[in-house]
Amino acid sequence: MANERQFKLKTKFIATRGVKEYRASIEEWVNDRDHVLEIGCEWGTTTKIIAEHCDSVLGTDVSPEVIERARVRNPELKFDVLDAFDVRAALDLGASFTKIYIDMSGLSGYRSLLDVISLLNMYATVLRPEAIVIKSGALKQFASNCFAWGQGPEWSPGKS
Ligand SMILES: C[S@@+](CC[C@H](N)C(=O)[O-])C[C@H]1O[C@@H](n2cnc3c(N)ncnc32)[C@H](O)[C@@H]1O
């Protein structure tokens, strides 16, 4: 059947709200075999925490100024300039990432939900990490209203 042969993503998406949840997820989702890409690393504060839990991490940001500062603050870590929407440039980083962390300004509001989903879909398709953790209250809100038919909560409209 055609549907059986269609490409289906295996990447898990984890939506977090706020930087506290974003960082709290590291302990649960990152292990010492992981190669992690952080997108939107700013000065590398979260990159440094990720580094304590994984094999390798690369912090990236669209702003050369913040990358410069991240390098000064964390000389032991690797940083690069990357615009998240330039997925070809992300491929050119040449590494195989098992986990991706995304914390980009401009993706927080509820109206940015479609941008968030398309970004996740793009990275999951091209880099095929096991999981992408994203700081997006919009996605978390959306995901909390979703479940796969037959695997969802006990609650259903017909049940009291
Ligand atoms: C809230 S800060 C990140 C904080 C950081 N993750 C931490 O935990 O300390 C958001 C960052 O997203 C970056 N950013 C905005 N648009 C981006 C894009 N298109 N690609 C990559 N980074 C982007 C900004 O330059 C900014 O440094």
C-alpha cells in the first residue's frame, strides 16, 4: 500500500515553555553518547549545561556578535554562526547530530506555531536526529491538545 511506503519521521519533538523547562529537559533527553546541536545559543549558557551531559555539543546563533561573546565566555566549547532557516548551512556543518535544541527569539508567540512546525519538520527530515527539544509555548499548548487515535487519554467526548 502506498501509505506504508511513505517516508515517516521518527524524530521525537519535545515542546518546552520558558527557559527553565528548556534546560530541565537536558537531564532527561541528553546522554553521554549524544552529539547535540543548539540553535539560538546566544552566549552559550544552555550550551554549557548541555555539554555536561553529552559527547559533543555545537552552539549556533544567527548573530556573529553573540557567537563572539559565547566563545569568550566558554573557550572550551564550540560555536558557529548559523541562521536556523538556512538548513543547507546546517548540513554543511558536517556533523551528525543525535539531538537538537532550539531556542530562537521570534518563535514564542502563538501566531508563530506554523513557523515552529515547519522548522521542526525541516530539521527532522534533513538531519534526522532522534529528538528535537524546542522552547515554544505555542507548540506545547498545541501538543497538549493532540493525541494519536487509539493511543490517547481515557477521556473522549462520548464518555462521562
Ligand atoms: C532567547 S535567546 C537564546 C538563549 C539561549 N538558548 C540560552 O538558553 O541562554 C534567542 C536567540 O535566538 C537567536 N536567533 C534569532 N533568530 C535566529 C535564527 N534565524 N537563527 C539562529 N538563531 C536565531 C538570537 O540571536 C538569540 O541569541
